[in-house]
Amino acid sequence: MDLELRGKVAVVTGASVGIGREIAKALAFEGVQTAVVARRANLLATLREEIERAGGPRPLALPIDLYGPDTAPRIRDAALSAYGRVDILINNAGGSRTIPWDSPDAAWDESFSLNFTAVRRTTQALLPGMIERRWGRILCVTGSAEPSTVNAAVAAKAGVHAWAKGLSREIGRHGITINCLAPGRIHSEQIDMRLHPTPESQAEFARNIPLGYFGDPSDVAFFAAFLCSPKARYITGERIHVDGGLHRSV
Ligand SMILES: NC(=O)c1ccc[n+]([C@@H]2O[C@H](COP(=O)([O-])OP(=O)(O)OC[C@H]3O[C@@H](n4cnc5c(N)ncnc54)[C@H](OP(=O)(O)O)[C@@H]3O)[C@@H](O)[C@H]2O)c1
């Protein structure tokens, strides 16, 4: 199936490793020009080489820390000066933050800054151009809405779910969709090195997953590419799980 993505322009945040890196590659291999954002410039450089070696369009590497106050206009201006427009935004940078319930404000503010505010600000910076051209795709990589303990990322991402739903109702008439893609347990740096660092802890958790195993970033990336394509024009305001059946809500 031709996803009709060739020639589109995408900004992908959190593209140095994991799910974001795989989404950037999936889009590039469909012919999308990408601007890839993360802090580690060396990993963005290897991503650029990987995409170019495979015949994809050379990405624009933007080594930017999303905690900064002026990052959204910097990303917009860099992408616009390289490509002239942005059609697709993948808000992927983020991460789990299991914290004690009585953590100080600083811990909550750190998580909300990355997992909510950076998502909102980057979207707000890029939306006017999409509205002007009457086409756009925004995808927020969020996560579970079923916390098993206090997690400052789940709270922030619940905010993204509610915000994105409201926004979908305002921007739909401009030909723009916004959806949330909620991974379950996908092999990545944070999962394999921080949350489940041993094969035993992965095997134990996998018993909760109906399909019985952790997913790979490509399991998320292929679906993300579809959701960003013209073919997905009638899907908006959704939270869609890619989790091997892990979530229990219907
Ligand atoms: N993997 C899963 O099973 C899973 C489950 C639920 C939700 N998710 C969500 O999926 C998304 C991707 O997760 P992942 O598992 O692929 O995570 P990961 O392997 O930890 O990658 C996170 C990405 O975000 C970037 N990032 C983090 N902080 C940043 C900052 N301040 N400024 C710019 N970039 C920043 C990292 O790049 P640098 O470190 O180079 O900056 C990296 O590219 C996250 O939003 C996460 O919450 C993942």
C-alpha cells in the first residue's frame, strides 16, 4: 500500500533512540523529509547516516533540550528554514517517572515540563502553518492510562490525552488530525536499561501481556506512519494502544 507520504515534512521529537528513532526511520523510508530532535547530537548523526545509507532523504538534526523555554520556536524556525513547511509532528520525547506520592513540586514540574508542556508548546508553534495549508498530522506518543502506582508521567500524559481530544475538535475543520498512540512495553533505552533491566524482570512483567512478550519500536513505528498518512484522514481525537493487549479498559 502506498501511504502517500512522499515529499511530506515531519518533525520527530525524541528521535535519538527507541520509538522516536524508529518512527523517524519509518517516515523517512516512506519518502518523508524529517527534522529530528533530541539532546544527543552523536545519536542524531548516526540516525542521519542510517537513513541516508538506506536511500532515505537526509534528515535535519536538531540537538535541542526540550526542557528549555524557547525550544518550540527554535524547532519551528529551523524546520521552516530547511524545508519551508511542516506537515507532520510526532511528539514522542518523554519518559516514565515513578515517584513517591509526596514528592516535591520539582519532581512533578520536571515530568510535566517534558511530558505535557513541551508537547503543547511544539504543537502550538507548528499548528498555524498546518492551518494555513489546510493539512496536518499530529501524533503524541503517550502511554498507559492505567497507573499501577504514582507516576508523574502517567498524570502528565493523561493531560495530553484530554488536551488532544479537545484540540481535535477545533482543528479538524482545517484538515488536521491529532491522535495519541499509547505503547505498552516496547523495548527501548528506558525499558531495557531502567524499568526492566533484567531478563527475569521482563519475563515476569510479560506474564501480564496477553501476547506474552515486549514489543519492538518498529511495532509502533509502522502504525505511526499510517496514522500520519493521508490514508488515516478519518481518524482523530483517538487514543490508540500498541501494547500486545496489556490495557484492560474497553
Ligand atoms: N517504551 C515503552 O514501552 C513506552 C511505554 C509507554 C510510553 N512510552 C513513551 O514513548 C515515548 C518514547 O519512549 P522510549 O521508550 O522510546 O524512550 P527512550 O528510549 O527513553 O527515548 C526517549 C527519547 O526522548 C528523548 N528525550 C528525553 N528527554 C529529552 C529532552 N529533555 N529533550 C529532548 N529530547 C529528550 C531522548 O533523547 P536524548 O536523551 O538524546 O535527549 C530519546 O530520544 C516516550 O514519550 C515514552 O513515555 C514508551
